[in-house]
Amino acid sequence: MSAYVVTHVRVHDADEYEGFLAAAMPLFKKWGGEIVVGSTECTALEGECPSRVVVQRFPDADSARGFYESEERRNLRDATSECCTFHAILLGDDA
């Protein structure tokens, strides 16, 4: 069963964030990830909108966790921790 990750991103340094994305995408695809939708334009119905919202689909929850918990992703994230703040939630883990 597909699993979805909804990520709210607050970008603090757009150039560094773009570099993070370029480096992370091959790893993301390695785990079977695909972007369902991503946008910098959102309307808050309740609360505040982050800079970006991204919905990602993975083949299953284990793949999503594998990507997010991988050493490669942690290393990338640590190297770019100043450029953005992430909040990510996993959906579809009720199997």
C-alpha cells in the first residue's frame, strides 16, 4: 500500500535549499519516492502556511522510513540545517 509523506518547509536560504534538493532527489528516487504535489502558494484555512508544502508518495511505509532514516539523508540534512526547517508526517502506515 502506498504511503504518503506531507512535508511543511520553511525556507531560510533559497539558494542553499535548492542545492539540498538537487543532492537529495537521486536518493529520494532510489527509495521509490515521487512528488505528488509541491507548492509555494498555499492558502491557510487554519493556522499558518509554511514557505512550501510537498506531498510525496512512496511504495510503502518502509520505503518512506528508509529514505527519511537513511544515513545519506541525515548527512545531507545536517549539512544544510541552516537553510530550512522541515516538519514531515507519514500517512498510510496503518497496515
